[in-house]
Amino acid sequence: MDSKTKKMILKFSPMWTNKQVWEYEQTHENLKFDMAYVESGSVVDSWTSKLGYPDSDVRDVSVKTFDHLLDGHVMCIANKDQGNLEEKYVPYLMAVLVDIMIEEEICLNFRFENECLSVSIDDDVDVIDCKEFFEEFYHLATGFNFTTDTGIPEDETEAEIYLTRLQEDFDDRMKNKLDDKYLPGNNDPDTLNSK
């Protein structure tokens, strides 16, 4: 994992869970930011440029403009109409962005540069780095060590029982570590209530 990203994670640890993100969004409705993509090493010239997304929802922009990250651009995020980001939003933004990337298992680099949060894809990670990165956000269900045989049974039913047990063990550890900040499976309350 990138050293600057490690420092950011350490500074804002523990990283927020989905429950904390959900609760934060309930009390901060219409949470919008100014976002813009720039070339690596560049700064934002204008939040309203061709690759600028002023007054936008971070989830919508991240999903719709994912190709910009894949193309090597850096996403810069600032408070709406301010040109800089208040530090209090950094843990929220980091958790939301990682949650968006988790399905693709894409690790991110985080920086606080030019008074904005800068986000890019970390192309230099290996499987162990990726595991370490996602575990910091309490999103990995099992925490497998991918360099060794995981011992997952070949039989589908036995494998499901095995993985369920691992998930329960992980949930117990996280519950002990985070108390009521953690929900089993790390779902948000809306997802749990819809089941």
C-alpha cells in the first residue's frame, strides 16, 4: 500500500463502516461537493471545467466517471463553492469511495493536497496490499490470506457453511472492536431492513 495512503488511513482510523456512513448521510442530507479530474501532478484550474463536477453527489460522480480514474486521472474533492475541503469530511469520503470500489477490488491512493482530497487508483498494489487496504475499512468479509491455501472445501454446500462461519467470526471480531458502529456483514440499516 502507498505510504501516503497509509498515513491518511492511520490519521483517520478507524475507518468508517457502512453504518456510520449511512447515519452521517441521514443527518447531512443533500451532501454535495465540488469534484474535478486532473492529470496526475496537476492542480484544479476550474471546478467547472470539462472534467469538473461542481455541486455533485460523490457516489454519482464516482460511478458515472469511473473511466477517468481508469485513464490515470486524479479526482480532487472540495467543499461546494470553497475550493478546499474541510478535514471533517475526509473519513466520510474515504469510506464512500472505498465502498464503491470494493466490488471491483480496486485500491485507491488518498492524498490531502492543495487543501483538497485527491483520489487515484493504485496501480502498484499486489494481492496482499489489496487485502491490507480493504481490511482497514472493515469491508472484507473474511480477511483471507491469499498467499496460502485458504482451506475452502470443494463441495459447494460445505464451502458455503465454511464461508458463513468465517463471516460470523469476522463479524464477532468487528463487533468486539467497534461495538454498535458495526453491523453484521457491514450492511447499512436500509439494506438490513429491506430483507
